[in-house]
Amino acid sequence: MFPEHSNTIWGTHCGECGNECSVLQNTHHPWDRTSFTIKLECLACGHEVTIDQKAAEDFYNQKIYSYFTGLSGHVIDLGCGSGFLSRFLLQEDRIERIYGLDKDTDCLQATQDLAETTKKFKFIQSDLSEISLLFPKRSIDFFVSRNVFMFIEDTDRFFDDVSALVNKGVLQMGWYMKENQRMKNKVEPQKIAENYKKRGWQVTLEYLDWYKSGYFIKAWRSDFDRKMEAER
């Protein structure tokens, strides 16, 4: 978990009516570092909802996953880490292959169970600068990433490489904090979207109030079926 990204949303679904119940807490009460529970009143039915750490974590993860649905074909999971996104995406029958790309050698062991249990996942230990050498042009259907872009130094090359490789869509979630010293670039979310547009992509940008300083960008080819934009 990135130190900048404390988990400050507590949420679950009401056991009576299924309504989403959540509250944004301050930085002193992130669920990943506390063991207490909180109680909320469901705004739909009035039922009292109890949220513990596990429920909050499940709710948070499902919120993230909901932005990465409807994918198919060959997918690159950039900065895959231990396979947080890949593990979810592998549940999609229409996905043929996921390439988990990360420069951290520890990720090989962290994703070993995936490689051993399914032929649909392959881990590639490589730096982003080599991505154009690893895959032919327009050979990747979808390109996904989470909390990666802010650590990319050569952003122009990134946009060029992704645009050359990807055939259908890009799904990018991240955070932007102007004064953060760990960020390798200062490209704001709106500018990220504009860079995709300049390279011929259709783009939507959503700011995420539940994801600290977060945003989500979806980019798709103008000649790709527009139903992707309606799915989620």
C-alpha cells in the first residue's frame, strides 16, 4: 500500500436491501491500519449496518474492480505487483492472455501461483522502456494500470508506446498530488487525457472522491465498438 494512499472509505452493502452504504473518513482512521468497526444507517431502508476491516477491504477492492470490467483478448497489466488486477481479470472468460509487467523481481514469486494455475497469465520482469520490444504493434487489446503513471519519467514515450501497442482500450487508475516528492512526473489527469486524445483516442476522465486524490481514465479507439464506453 502506498503511503500516500491511505484507505479512507469505509463501506459495505446493506444486508436488508442491498444498498451501498459508505462514508469517507479522515486520514486518522484508514481501515488498513485499524481494527475497530463502524456503524451506519442505511439511507435506503434505515437498517443499521456494521462495517469491520474485512468488509471495508472487500468493498474497497470491489469499487476498484468495477472500473476494470468488460475486457477481452490480450491484456497488459502494467506494474502488476502481486497481481491485484490480474487475479480479478482472470475471472473474465473472454480474456485470452494477461501479461503482468513489472520491473520488480520480487513480483515473479508473488505471481508464481497464477503462472502455475493458469496458462492465461504470464509474468514479464521488464522496465517500461522495453515494452515496444516485447510486443508487436497493435497486438494488445487492453492496457490496464493502477497507481503506476505517477512513477513514469518519460511520459511522451509512454503515450507513444501504448498508442502503438494497444488495439482497443486503455484503463488507467491513479492519484495525483502536486507536491508529492515521489512522483516522477507532474502531468495532471486532465493533461493525461489530452495526451491520449492527441494520439487519436476517445477519452473519458472521472475524478474519484473515494480514492484519495484519485482519477480514472478510459481511452478507446474511435473505430472500436462504443459499447465499451457504456459498460461498467
